Amino acid sequence: IFVREWRDAVPDGVVWLPPHKIRGTSPETYENIFKERFTAQSYAKRPHRSVMHGHSYFHDFSVPLIPDAHEDFHAKFPPKSEGEMDHVVMLREPISRMASQYAFDRSGAKTRGFQAMVKDQRGDLPFTDCLKSAECMAQNYITRWCNIQTLYLCGWGEECAPRLRDRVTQATLDKAKLNLKNFALVTLLEEWDKSVLLMEKVLPTYFEGLMKEYDEGNKNNCESWVERWQGKKCPYKRNVGKKSYGIPDDDHSQEMLKHVCWADIELYKYAQELFASKVDACGFS
């Protein structure tokens, strides 16, 4: 089950809201809509186990997602018991992730029309120049996006403030780290091969044979925007970490990003510790 991007973040876009409705919807109302749809998908009756994947806020299914919901909702969607649902996450080094997103929005995302819209509304300065402009950083919501992994893993609650841009606090980070500690598996994009091997080892029911599939390159798994939107053949190949988006290495940019991305940087360090511990426990060198 594919979970849509951060604005929708539920399967099939059932809670999609256009921008004018998002602005007119309270955070509490949006949160409840989000949880109801996500919960309905997770409890759907299927003859086999399901994997939900995508970019989404963390949901703790062991507690009532909507405490004040109608009793029928709780009867239909009771809290899940321990072991019913496992969470797996793959994190990316924050500074390279931010540089990649900034470039991708302007040169590789979705359609050319979308890229043109981004350039028109948020400018087309090189990333290093944008970091020197308070206006450019505000237009591109750099503070929010540079800590988006912390917001995702924090989930819901006042300390998470998922809809409020530029508001990441120590409480946000603390809750994200607490949630992360209870995940079945924490993996890292920069450690791709080991991460895939860990998935196979820890959750074989879902991931056994994943590395073989990845190495062989099943063309049916290739879902690039080029193939889907432009009708061109998409070569399936190992390209993780092969493309550089110009990670800034000048002193000003590095210091600015360390300051702005502070929460995601701390979260990533913690994720590295959890990852290393799991690698050792599974006997991978």
C-alpha cells in the first residue's frame, strides 16, 4: 500500500485537500481526517499481510488514535496489540538530503510544469546562494524541510506541530527519538546494502530475497517519473548515492546548515547508533 507524500500521507489520496481548504482547516480537524483514513487502511481485511510504505507521519497504533472519536470508531478500530504492527524507517544524512531536494524540485521532480512553478514561486538561485539569503530560505521553507525527518518521526501532538512551518523544538526531537527507539528496524540510505540485508534478516516474511531482486534489476519495479510521465524506458540500475546534487562545502553554507538542520542532524546521529547496534547484533561486518 503506497502512502502518499507529506501533505496527503494516506493511501490513494483519500484525504487530499486543495491549498485553499488546507488553509481553512484547523490542525486538529486535519489531524483527525488524516488518522481516520490511515487507520481505515491499516485495519482493512485482506487475506495476506500488508506493507504500507511512503513518506508519512508516525502513528502509534497501540493507543487510540482519536481519543474523542465516536464509540463506533473505537469498536471498529481498537488499539493494536504489541507485535501486530512493526515500523521500519530509512533515514538520510540531512544536509545531503536537503541539497538533493532543493535541486530535484527544480530539475527532476514530477513534470516540467511543476519544476517551472517551483522556480517561479521560490526562485532558482544556486543552493549555496539561497543559504545566504533570508528571503530565499523563507520562500523555500528551508528550516522546515531540513528537519522534516524529525517531524515525520515525532508524529502527532503539540510538540510535533506538523503543520506549523519552522517550528522544531527540543521536545519535537525528544519525541522523535523516543519513537525511533521502539522501531523494529532503523536503516540508513548511506548504508544501503547493509540496510537491505538487515531488512531481510529482521523481517524475512516481508523482505526475504530483496537484495537479489535489487541486484537483478527487475524492470517492473522501476517507477521513475521519466517512465511514468514521458513514456520513455526507465533503466533499472544500482544508482544509490551515485548522483551528486552539489552539497555545499564552503564554510558559510556548512555552518548555516548545521544551525538550521540541527534537529535532523541530532536525530541522524542517534539513528546511526541504533543502526550500528543492530548490525553488530545480526553479525554483519
